[in-house]
Amino acid sequence: MTPVVTDFKATRARKLITSEKEANRALTAARAPVGHGYAHLKVGGASPNSAPTPPARPACGALCSS
């Protein structure tokens, strides 16, 4: 199993040093292509198993009489 690498976190009391910022940029550069691929599947609807989501509630209310 591969180890999980996380980025450095800054706080108000502890700012990031230059080497930590560079490490965060390197992690982001490696992570971005994967995230963009998943975002494309979500937005584009390219997944064959995705179905349109039903509305949260009927447009005419709970008691529809047409």
C-alpha cells in the first residue's frame, strides 16, 4: 500500500516557509490531472451509469391536481 502524502497547512500563527510552499505546489501539480478527469465526468455526464437526478420535490407541490 502506498503512503498517503498530504500538503502542509498554514495557520495565522504559523506561516508556510518557501520549501513547504514548493512542496504544496508539487503535490497540487500531481493531483490536478486526476481531479480534472473526475470533474469532467461529473459535469459532462459522460458516465454511462449516471441517471438524471429527480427534483427534490414536485414542481406543483405535494398535492397535484391536474
